[in-house]
Amino acid sequence: MSFTGIPRQESKEKWFKSHLLDREVELKELYELPQNELDLLMAETAEYRSDPGNRDRNIGKYCTAGYFLELSRIVDKRRLEE
């Protein structure tokens, strides 16, 4: 499934290093990820955000994980609505 018209702010080079996918994922890739990979990424970022200690250890990754989680949820919801 493909989404067109990726917003400019989501085309910036922003990435999350996913251990479950064993690679770095760029923000704009979320629109094209297969559903199983999107599910894994949502689970991983949700787990990272659920540990308050992660905020103290690495605020940048904590914030990035939150951004990836929210955008992944939006993409997932759009797919369900189609």
C-alpha cells in the first residue's frame, strides 16, 4: 500500500534505530513499510517510551521514539480506513 504526498516535515532525514527490524528506519519510510514491520516498530517504540528511565538516559531517542510511534499509529489508522 502506498501513500502519496508525504508532508515536507516528514521528508526530513530523521531515523530510528530499530533492534527488532535490525536496521535504521527513516521517518518517510513509515508510509511504505509492510504492515508486519510497522507493527514491530510501533511495539518497539511504545516499549521504549513506556520506560521513564529512557528519558533520562537519552532524551533525543526518547523523543524520536515518540514521534515515530505517533506517526506509525496515524499510518496504521489510515490503512485500516481504506
